[in-house]
Amino acid sequence: MCFEYDFTIDKDVVQFAHSLPYDLQDLKKMIENIKTNPKVVITSIGSTIMGRSIPMITISAENPNRIPRKAIVILGRQHPG
């Protein structure tokens, strides 16, 4: 991604976001859409300080022989500070 911005007003406050907002309602809709998929397991790994569940979404094929596999971890909706 590349863009240019012309700072034309001195002492003006300008903010840039590195991603589009993804709010709690977006997350709830996505979970609702995928929760019946047999390859998806949704569990909670804890609660936020506001008491909201922190979901862990595991997407995997069955592994009856428990063959070790590589994993990919994707974090989202975390806030700095």
C-alpha cells in the first residue's frame, strides 16, 4: 500500500489508520456465519475487562491419528496500550 498526503494546514491534527475498523458486531456476524461448519470449533480463551468473551476460532480438518501439524496464529481486534 502506498499513498501521499499533503500537509497543507500548519499545526493541524491528522490521523491515519492502518486497517479498516472491525467492530464487535462484525465479529459476532462472522462467528454466526461459520459456527455450523464442521471444520470450525469456537471456544473462549478468557474474558475482557468488560466481561466479553474472547473467542478462539480453530479451523481444522479431523486428525484422528493426532499427527503433529504446523499451526498459523492470527490475532485480531487487539488494542494498543
